[in-house]
Amino acid sequence: MSNSAERTVILLGGGHAHALCLRELGLGRLRSANLVGTRIVLVSDVTDAPYSGMLPGLIAGHYTYDEVHIDLPRLAKFAGAELILAKCEGVDLSKKEVLLDNGKKLPFDILSINIGSTPSQIVIPGADRYATPAKPVSGLLSSWESLLREVKDGRRVEVAIVGGGAGGVELALSMRKRLGRSIPINLLTQDHDILVSHNPKVRGILRQALSAGEIGVRNSTKVQEIYPDKVVDSLGNEYSSTHTFLVTTATTPSWPKESGLAVDSAGFIEVNSQLQSTSHPFVFAAGDIASMSAAPRPKSGVFAVRQAKPLLNNILAMLNGMPLTPYRPQVRALSLIGTGDKSAVASWGSFSWHSRTLWLLKEWIDRRFMKKLSGRNSS
């Protein structure tokens, strides 16, 4: 590794973990670690990074676009980091270079990857042309705004959401809140029930909310093909849909594996308890893109947020030649699932609770988080 003043740390992606790292850098972490000469570079293909916790509220009409997006240029400036707007196409690990879609190559000493994940759609014929994945969020919001314009113009609109996890259920309920009762919405899941990773009480509460919202729930339904105006399942059943949204199993870009990084069976970057790549110790990964085989956890923003502090601590420790510290993720995380009507359901192991008070708690947590990432010296 080169001298301190010449070393470069690239933060690839503006996910929750990196956003919190930038905030800490803005509060003087390089100075306190005696690493003032280190160059920090944020690489992102967007200027506005969405905060996943508030997106359903945006869909439901409770928040504005600016309220749920992190201003990366302002945050990078606050952190003293350079921002490069580009998309990563791969990494040359032997030369320690990030390869960008504009043809440029960025050299680094340490690379940290926090680019999230996207819903799997390759296995469903027609999905790439006629469906909108929930991620990237920019695509989801663009399709949503198009849908709202069509409703306003009096055009026929019917919605299908593929995926019965918390994300799919929350999206369906949020859309129902914004659209009213006149627009048909179907929720399709290949599982025997919605929210199979949650306890029966939570499932019951949300089944009732979906029923009250006149949202059709189709369990044990495997989508076979997606067309411009319908979705067809494996039994030949057809569901009319002018707008189909995918909130399915998470997947990852192909370039981490193609670059030579160790990945798990699904293509996510394998990391050890220090959040280092198991094949290349100078590469770190956090959030959805990372896979801790020793302590697997769901793909959730909650875990990405908790990884931020140990991630930054270990990057700074490596720069100083100090031992790295293991990150020990919590066994389970509290889920607060919005129901579209400014109430929420709490899910924690076998515990469940549904109330408007929980929405107020969720809103307080979310707004406090966004205030931290405003690019200002605030607590």
C-alpha cells in the first residue's frame, strides 16, 4: 500500500451503510484516525439515494420525493469526499481498479461495495419488457408516476404485484391508499401464504388489511409469463394487469463474480465477520450485496444500517495497519410494516402489534435517520 497521503478509498454505491460512513467522515473520523491525507471517492450512478424505509410512504402519498431521498452530492461534500457519477461495470482486482461505464478506470487501495440488490426477473419470460422491478427505485418511481398519469387521464389501469413478502405486501397496501378502491390490484405469491418468514399473527393482521383494501391475494401462484396486459401463472390462470411490479427474491449484478470476487450460490459477495471479501481482503462489502456465510441474515436495510459503523472502523483500521474488529449482527431485527393508512404492524419473532402509534414511531425513526444524512453537522 502507498504512503498515507496517496491512499485512495473508493466507496462504490450510495447505499445506507456508505451514507452513514460519509456522515461519520464529515464529523471528522479521518482527522481523529490521523488519516487526513486519505482520498475518499464515492462512486454512484444516481445523485439521489432512496431511503427504503420511507418509500412505501412516498407511494402512499405521505411523503415527498425529497423527504425520502439522500442528497449524495451534498453528503459527499460534507464528508470531504469526491463524487463520481458513473455505473460500475467491474473491478480489475489485480490492478486494483474500478471499471466504469464511461470507460474510465479508478485506482484504489481499499474498495468498499454497497450497491444493494435487485428483484430476480430473468427466470420469468416477459418480465424484462413488461414488468417493473422494485429496484432500482428510480425505475419503480418512474413507472408509478406513469401509472398515476394514466389514472388521471381516465385510462384503464390494473395492477399486479409479484411477491408476497413484506415488501410486496407493503407496496400493495401503499398503492391502494393512493389509488382508492376503483383500481384492481392483485398480489401474487408462489408461497402458501404471504409473509412466510413472519409469525402467524403478523400474517393474519396483514391478510385482513389486504382483504379490507379489496386486494386480491393469490397464494401458491407461480408466475409463468408476463404480457403487456396480463400475467399468466403455471396453471394457465390469467390476471389482467397493465402495470406489473416485481418484489421477488433478491439478485445481484454479474460483475462481482466475473471480476473474480468470491460469491455465494446466488452471486452475492462473500464476506467474513470483518465485512472483508473472503477472497480479496482489500475489498469490503455491506448491505444487500454482501453475504455473511457464517451468520446469514435477511436482505434488509436494518442490517445495512447496523453494518455502517463496523465497516468504517475496519476500513480506517486497515489504513492504519491495525487489527480489524468482527461485526456480530443481531439475531433478529424488528420489522415495522406500514399498512398504507398511517398505521403499522410490528413483527419481532413471535410478537406482533398493529397500531397508529407504531406508524408515529416508525416516522420518528425514519425522519431522524434522514436528518443525520442531510449533509449538515447535526446529531
